[in-house]
Amino acid sequence: MMHEDIADDLVRSCIRCNPVASANLQRILADDLVRQAADVLLNAEGVPGLAEALLALSDLLSLDDADRHSIVLHPTFRYWLQAMRRTSGGREPERHRQFAAELAGLLWGTLAARRKLERPYCVRGDQWGGLRCPALGRYIEFGASYADTAFTVLPRDQEDGVSIRAPDGLTVFVPREDICGRGAPDANQAEHGYSINVAPRLAHGAVEVFARDPWLRVVLTGTMQRQDGTQFFGVSDDLYLRHPPLERLTAAFELIRREWTAGFADIPLFSRVLVPADFGSGQTSAFTVSSRQGAIFIGDGSPDELVEMILHENAHVKLRQIQILDTLLADPLNEEIRVSVPWRPDPRPMPGIFEGLFVFAHVAEYHQRRARNAHCPASQKRAGKLTRDLEHAASVLAKHAVLTPRGQLFLGAMCAWVEELASSKEQPHERAPDAMH
């Protein structure tokens, strides 16, 4: 168990954008996720193919820390783990069996890329005939005729790559550079039997923009509430964009980098994938969902609007990770007390106001820095409005929220941040040298 003083310091350090503290939090979370995966598999008695899943778990443990963390912190792994939990205990035995077998599909690409694939791997194509390599940001595509096909991936001793064999006899050799190389490989299905679908990347190559994976094409119910706003199982065919334009997202990340270097560096530590969506003409919206932790589902907008969406949703992901150390709220599911806040038309429960305080503080910090650095009147106005809203939220939480001891430390640090935002309007920030023109 983590020493209490270390946990206190980590919670305090992660409130602001502190990439060193954020990276330490990732390491703690990654180790905990591996432990959870071991628990769910070791308790999956009587599941056909469990031995293969346990071998895959052993292979996961054999990877170095960076590769193991890149797998377990990806939102596809988080979804897999949640699915295993939801279907355990005899609740949905067929789905439980299917998901247990899917662990191999999350690992094989990284093992092949690191030349650690030492035995045949059975991996199943998805409903569009693709094999995921989530930690490598790509899909090996075989086409719709191979939907839900069980492929065998075989190491090649004499060549640097793998063979992938389908039940109908199709066998292709995939060189290692197609699995982990930079750029878009030129393999095509007509000539080579497969193609490579590579995720575009932003934020210096650290954040994918990819809606290919069916596990990340979440179905919305329309309620827009945290408890029932999405369907856990099911795939949306028409909401998400396979080939989104990147110009505005690129501009948004550049704005964040230029105005708030630490905020920019914090984003890829928490948000590994942006899943681009089309919410309809004129709709600017974004959301996160805990079952796909590490993914931001994001619509279109101007660069300024996208900046707010990215910072806001990344902070939601960040807060959920901080709460693995401590729930902060004594009962994070208690929604009995509801109070009006400026950012929503409906009265919000304490957990919602608590999250709102945290996420809007990040947005306000960006706008305050931009107002000073770039002399931007729009950001100055926005920062002022957000700061007043935050002062109101902080007072509501101080009056009504029931917090753990560490939650009291957290709220105290948040109140200090809000006070700083409110009192430092006339004190200019200096940009970091790498953010200057």
C-alpha cells in the first residue's frame, strides 16, 4: 500500500498541470491495472481458452515498463477490463469467454514489434475484418470478408516480421516495419492480402486521432448523464469519423502549447486517443466515459472551441485517475443534494460540481494565460466569467460537500487555485522560451 504522505503529496501535485507528478500517477495506475487484470482472469473459472489468456497475461508481464504501460493505459484495455468484470460471475458466460480471448489481440502487435512473439497467437478479427494493435496506433486490415475471423499469428525465425494465417488458407507475411514503423506502409489488400490503417497523431506524436476501433465507437443513449448516457456494449456505425480533418485540432493543440506549456505536456499522459465524432451541423460537443478511460470523444469546432473541449475533457480523465488514490468525496455516488451552478441549466449534485470545479479551473488557467501572453480580450472576458463561476462552485462545495480527509486537502488546494486566478489578473505571466515566436 502506498504511504499516506506520498499519496497526499501526489494528489496535491497532480491538481495543477505537473507532468512529473502526472507521470508518477500513470505508473501507479498501470501497475494497478495489471493487478486487476490478473485478478479477473484468475477468478474466471471454467472459461474455455482461459489458459491462453493467462499465457497472454504472462507475456504482458514480460514486457518492459514502457510497453506494458502503453498497453494497459490505452482505452481499449480499460474497456476490455471493464467488460471482463461486467460479464464475470456467470452473468454473461459467452461474452466473458469472448472477452477473455481478446486479451491476446491487445498484445500481439507490441510483442511482434519488440521481437518477443515466441509462440503462435490466436487473435480474432473485428466486425470489419481488422486486427487491432492499439498501443501502436494501427490496424491490420483484411477486409469485410474476414469479419470475426480467428487468425493465427506466427513468429518468423528467419525474417523480421510475422505470418498471419486465416482458416481459409490465406497466409500473409507482415514485416515488422508495417507493425511498428513510422509513416503509412504501402501494403494493400489486392497485392499483399492486407493493408495497414495508421492513426494520425497530434501533440508531437503522442495523441492518436482514431475512430477505427469498434470498442471506442460508443453508443449514446441521449440522456447525457453520467450514469446512463452511454451503452456499454454495442457499436455506433454512423456517429464517428474514420477520416476527420485535422487542421483545427492541430491549431488547437498549438494554441495550448504556445500559451500553457505544462498544460500541453499533461494532455497525452491522460488522454491517449481523440475519437472524432459528428454530432450534427453546428454542434460543438465532447465527452469522456469511464469505461473507455483515456479517450476523448470530440466533435468539430473552431480551434478556440476545441481548446476548451480538450482541456475540459482531459481534466475529467485526470480527476478519475487521481481518485484511484482516494475517492476525495466520502460518497462519490451520493447525488441527493443538488445546487444550481452557472455552467449547467439543471441543478447539479455534489460529485458533478466537484468535477466542474476541477475541469473549469484548467480552462480558466489557459484563458488567463492567453489573455496576458497574447493580449486577447476574448480570453480575458472568458477567464473572468469562469473565475466567478469557480468561486461560486468552491463556496457551494465548502458548504455542502462531505469529503474524505484527503478530499479536504484537495478542495483546499483547489480553492487556493481559484483565489490565485481571481487575484492575479494584472500580473503578467512569462512564456516558456520554447513557446515564444
